[in-house]
Amino acid sequence: MTDKKQSILAVLTKPPYGGTTAKEALDAVLTAAAFEVPVSVLFMDDAVFQLLPEQKTEGIEVKCLATTLPVLPMYDVEHIYVDRKALVDRGIDAEQLILSVQPVETDTLRSLFQNHSRILSF
Amino acid sequence: MILHTVNKSPLTSSCLNNCLRAIGDNDGLLLIEDGVYGADKHQGLKLKPLPSGITVYALKADVEARGLMGRLSEDVRVIDDQEFVDLVVSHNASQSWY
């Protein structure tokens, strides 16, 4: 087994607020980053909805994800990817997200899974 | 007159499709929680063809939380919790798709 340097890929597929997985993913990523484990994040499927601006959550009394997600780069989490197809399917513009992310095509997306030693899915 | 509620995103669940198969004339369709993604005009509720008399509502708190205010289809009516209660009362039955 080649000694693949410890690195985590967090794969997110769930939208915000419908359940708690979006928040749990963020907590896990920030924890890994705090322990200086290289961690990358991939937003796929409905998780791309987590990146929409203008989230006002007072009405459902939960903490707003859109205020926490943008801090990821400050925790040295720089490799943040989004599945371009998921954006296109939902008519979302990659330029208007709450965080600068790197849209990826299918082949790059697949390589992400190969290039990390651990995968966490949310 | 039935009030149907859907609480899952149409892209990752069959709840909305099931509802649209069952919904009849003069019923109401209320999108709540993640169901409000169905009201997003971009990926579309694909409501056509909908029987006549169907009014589509979306719950305000859920729409705002998800940043969808500027992305809704025109024919969707945003309602608050009190109007939600009024809707339930004004229909003689309700059916939740979840």
C-alpha cells in the first residue's frame, strides 16, 4: 500500500436545514483542519444549495450555515470543490456563491476520491 | 379539497412526483422544509401539467432560510405560519408526502 499521506475528502450531498448533516459535515471539516489534517471538501447534489447567498434562518430558529461556511479558508481549508453538473441542474451561478469554490467536471471529481486517504460522506 | 404537503427536495426524492400523481382538482400543494426547493424557478417545479385549481404555496421561513426569495417561480404563493394554519382549516383533509 503506497503510503498515501493522511488526507480527508469530505463529500457533501445534503441541502442545508432539512436535516443536521450539513452542520455535522462542517464541524467535522473544521475539527480535521484544527488538527492540521489536510482536508478537502466536495459539494455535490443538493449540497450545492448550502452555498446560496441570502440565507436568513431566524424564521426556523437554527444557526445560519452561510455565516460559518465562509470561514473554511481561514482554517486553511483551501481545496473546496463543487460538482459543476449539480450547479447547472439547479441553475446556480458558480460566481454568486457565499464561498469561492472550484467547479469540477466528472473526471476531476472522480480523481478526488482516488487522491485522498480517507473519505467522509455527509 | 385536500391540502398536500411535501417536505423533500424534488431532485433527491420522489415525494413531489408522488404528490403530483395524486393531487386532484381544487387541491392545494404546500411546500415546506426542503420541499421549498421545488418552488425554485431555475430547476423548476415541472408543475405542468397540473390539474386546474391547484394553488402552490411555500412556507416563508423555509424559503428565507434557504436563500430562495429571489429564485421562486411566479405562480408560487409564499405564506407564513398563521396562513399555514388557515390553509389546513380551510381544507377538509391533508396528506403529507415525506
